[in-house]
Amino acid sequence: MLTQIVYSAMSFYGNILIYIHKQKMEYLNNFVILSMAIGLNVLLIPTYGVLGAAIATSVALLLGNLLQLIQVKYFTKTFFITPHFLKKEAS
């Protein structure tokens, strides 16, 4: 549940990268997220089954969105999500 809240609050950063003409960066981000998801699934599913798949997917998506957030901050010199916004989303 927490992963879904954070993901929904951060998922638009990929679109921002496209809007600021960083499509190649977003393509590479998606490749990194896919690679992380596959790698983590290969590691976690044999041991944890469905729970391992859920953990792998959540970790890959959160780390991918964090990567996008850092890139948007670097290119635009601003954060679009503040701690106040996240607190409001969680409630």
C-alpha cells in the first residue's frame, strides 16, 4: 500500500523528462527499471514466490522513480514534490 502511494505521487517524473526533451534519458530509465525488475524477480521468486515478485516489482518501480526525480531535479533545478505534498497524499 505504501509503495502504491509513493509511486502515484512520483510517477509523473517520467513525463516531465519527456516534456523537457530528455526522451533518451527516459528510455534509459525504463530500461534500467526493466532490468532491475527482471534481476530482482530472478533472485527473489525462487525463495519467496509471489511475495518475492511483489517486492521485486515494488523496489524496481520505487528506485526507478527516485532516479527520475533526481534527474528532473538536476535538469530543472527544482523539486515538484515537497514534503508537505507527500504528507497530504498519505492522508
